[in-house]
Amino acid sequence: MPELPELNPVIHGKLRLALLSLLSGVDEAEFTWLRERTGSTDGNLGAQLMKLEESGYVTAEKRFVQRKPQTLYRMTEIGREALAQYVAALRQLLGSAVAGGR
């Protein structure tokens, strides 16, 4: 039996995978936009974004716009590379199922 690829546990979480997928398609995203797209609570979203920050996969910029706090998130090159490796490992794990085979 061939060796199974290891899936990155930081990315493998459903919400973290969704966040990286969303961030991979934009230059930056506000916390509120990410919350709306994922349907997550503020607390859970903040905790998952913190894990991605600690891993170096995203950066956060906090600022004020018209006296209101705003947090912007950007995916780092390390994050893009990690997501690409995760997708490659997932494709390898799923094999022909991904290519439409049975």
C-alpha cells in the first residue's frame, strides 16, 4: 500500500481551510467580510485567524476608519505555498476520485 500523504493540520480545519481559500482569491479582506462569507461567530473566526497568523499563513493589519476599528487580513507567501501543498496532498490522497475516475 502506498504511503498516504500527511495533510497539514493547521489548514485541515474546516474554517481555516475556508479562510485560506477566500483569502487566496483577494488581496486583502476585512474581518467582517470573512465573517459574512463563512457564517462564523466573531469568537471562532478570531481564534482561527489567530492560528493562521501564528503559523505565518496570514497577516493582520488593525486600523481605524472613521473612528471604527477595522482589521484587514492578507495571505502570506508562506500561506499560499502551504495551501498549494495541502491541495497537492489532498489530490494525491483522493487519487483518481479527483480526476473523475471511480
